[in-house]
Amino acid sequence: MYGRLKGQRLPFLNKAPEEGLKVSALCGGRNGLYLEGSVCGIPCLMLVDTGANVTLVRTDLAQKLKKNFIYTAPKISLKTTTGEKAEIHGKLDAAIECGSRKFQRRIYVADITDPCILGLDFLQKFNFTVDLEKKEIRTGGEEIPLFSASAEHSKLCSVLAKEKTIIPARSECLIPGVPEVSGKFKYVVTDFPSQVSQKGVLVAATHVDLKREAIPVRVLNLDNKPKTVDKGAAIATCEPVVDIVARPQEFSESLRLPSILENLEGLNEEQRTSVKELLQEFQKLFSTSDSDVGRCNMTQHRINTGNHPPIKQYPRRLPLAKKEEAERLVKEMVDNGIIEESSGPWASPIVLVKKKDGSTCFCVDYRKLNEITIKDSYPLPRIDDNLDALNGSQ
């Protein structure tokens, strides 16, 4: 299997990759050819490097995929054609998506500049064909466009106002916009246009999705008079996003309060408005999902076990269906930063408890640990003495 580069075969790999890992450069720069894809569901730009004999992913992206990350001893090095060296941190069992196809491949994790580098090992394995004249890469009958970073970044796309909008004096508002031309990128950053038709108007840099019907552009009017933005006027420029390590939240003008807080029955209109304003002001105090639990770092919790040796219990056997459920719950907690991988002499078994709504509650049986824990004593006054002290108070 081989790819074609201007009608010529891509060179075969004669050595095992680990005998001499090499790439053309750690970064494609302004002349590198990229395609838009994803690694394990994380969108990113991939450099197509026919001078590399190995496929690489950047370290920070791999660290977000701890489950698939395989750490290795620091004995493998990566070299470029110019003599630069980079450290190989490990391997990653990655699902690489190019176009509409997904490929499973074990790739290397290294300190490179680009998010991902597709090397000859990947191109040959999955029978890719590279056509520099048409600037595209083909596999399985699908044509995927290639582009250079310099060409894309030098052509900033304008964002046009979708409708006529009046910005009140010394106020800001969201103006729906549309891209002047449809680009190859899905995600872009809107910014202040190079030529502004009106003075005293500022545009906020915003990460947006070009596939949406309307792009929200936040515009601020610094003037003491209202400003009118006509339909079709250029209100911002958009620049393609080179790297995305997490998908942006969907844009919504409404604040995301739990629905139960919005159903304020039994209140009149004035009371309902006051409560909603209060909830909106302090909305960050409310959890919006099971993973949104927050964290307090003001102090560290310690369990006093004295000189007792560590409690280490074997895990209890789970049915296959329960085992898959436990693995899913552990992955969710790791992904949401609730727990992290660790190694130590203490171990307690997990228990899966079925809730009333049918969902599963992930618990840990700490009874053995509780038996040896030295409790803190916090003496409380008598309740009846407290009540007597309040006698006659209003």
C-alpha cells in the first residue's frame, strides 16, 4: 500500500519506527499542508508530513485522554531533519477522524508544536493519496482538502450584519452576523474589523461556530448617541481556529438556570421577576449537571488514622453489565476532573447502588477505614440552654 505524491510513490518505511523516529519539523509553519480532523473526538488541525516516519500527537492533547495514554520509559527520542530533538512521552491508542472516515492507530505522544502530525506510517497503512497540485488528500474515494496556514490566515473573512440593528448609546448588544464567504473551517474567532465604518464602536473577540445560521457578534457603542448598523455591513472579521482542545458551549442568549428554578409558581409577576433577577445574578452558585460539582481549594482534608497500617481491600467481583457501568462512571468522573489516577497502599472496594430513578450511584465502602479513623471532637452546647437564652428575643 502506498500513497502518491505528484504521481510518485511515497517511500516505504524500511525500519521499525522506534529505531529512528523522525519528522521534517516540529511545526509545519506557514508552508505546511493541513487538514481538519479530530483525535479521539478532539477537533484539531493535522499536518500532513511525508517526511515523517511516525504519526504524533501533542502532549497536552494526549493528557486529556488519560484512558488511552500509554506511558513509556524516556529512552525514545524524536529527531527532525534540521537536528532538533523532542522528547517522546508515550503512546496513544487513538481514533483519528479525517473527513467522514475514522481510523484506529497507535501513535506517539511528543512535545511538538502542531496538534497532530500524520506521518508515512499512517498514510501508507490506510492507503492515502496526496495530490499537491489540487491540494487534497484522498482515501476510500473521499477527497479531503488541504490548506496551508499562511494562505488561510492571510485571508480574513468578513462577518456581515444579518439585519439592521440600532445600538443604544453607551451600551452593548449582540448582533447576528453571517460570514461573507463559506470557509473550510468550522470554528473561527471573530475580532475587530481592520476598517470600521463608525468610530466609537468596539467588537469583542469571540469563539464561534460558522455552521450556525447566525454568528453572535458582541458590539459595544462608546458614543453618547445611538449607532445604526445596516443590514449587510461588515461588523467583524473572522480568523480560522488552528487548535481546539475542547468543544465550545452552544451559544444561547438565555441564561442556563435549572428548569425547576424557572417554574416559580405561586408568585405574582413582580415577585417572579425579582427572584429570576436574583437567580441570574448568582447563577454560578447552581449546578447545571451531575458533573458540575465545583471545588473548594481553601483547605485540605486529612483523615487521622494514627499509626494504624493502611487498610487495603480487594475489589469485589461485579457482573459484566455492572462492570461496564462502573468503567463508564469512572471515565466520566476522570473526564470531569472529579477524580484522578493515583497509586498508594490504601484501597477500598466500590459499591454500585441503584437509585429510585433507575440511575446508578457510584459509592465506595469505607467502613473498614471508618473503624480506625480517630474522630475529631467538637462539643456542642445543650439545645435547651440555647433555647432558654433566646427567651424574650424578637
